[in-house]
Amino acid sequence: MQNLLAIGAGGAIGAIIRYGIAVGTATFISLNNGFPLGTFLANMLGAFVMGFLYQTYLQTTVQNDAIRLFLTTGLLGALTTFSTFALEAVNLYRAGNGGMALFYLLISNICGVLVLWGGIQLARG
């Protein structure tokens, strides 16, 4: 039960952060080309934080499963919004923007791996 509560609490916080990024991005940055920048930024932030936390904290320090699940499955799982990412890619394709859908899929995955690696490298010092 403790693990479920940890995941739920982390998920609630991650979802609120993700919403804040989406609203903040839409408020302050207007691309006018349909590219889902808010979700992209949330995914990149989540990937970076996951890499950093894994290297500095999760791999070596955390012994408590509830804390690990709070941070990974809950907080970062809700923040990175993969299901939203997939839906937006499909919607771009269905709207006749196949090129933008492919670009979004490629750049999100390539950059996600790179920023996760960057988080690990920063944590290593």
C-alpha cells in the first residue's frame, strides 16, 4: 500500500508540473506550426532529471522502494507524458502533417536519450 501511495503522490505532482510546462510554454512561446513544444519540453526535462537522479541518487543511495517509485513511476512517469506524446504524433499524422509527425517522433526520442545521458554526465562531475 505504501508503494501505491508513493506512486500516486508522485504522479499527482508530476502531472501538475507537466500541466504548468504546457500552459507556460503556450503562454510565452508561440510557434504557430502545430509542434507540441510543451510536451517536448516536459519529456526532455523528465529524461534529464531521470538520468541525473539515477546517477546521483537512485542507483546508489535509495534503499526504500517507495521513494524510488515516487520519483520514477510517479513523478517522472507523469511528467514525461509518453501517452500524450504518442497521441500528438498520431494527431499530427492524421491532420495531414506526416512530416511534422515523423520529425516530432525522431527529435523527441533522439533528444530524450541525449539529455538523459547529459544528466548522467553532469551528475558524474
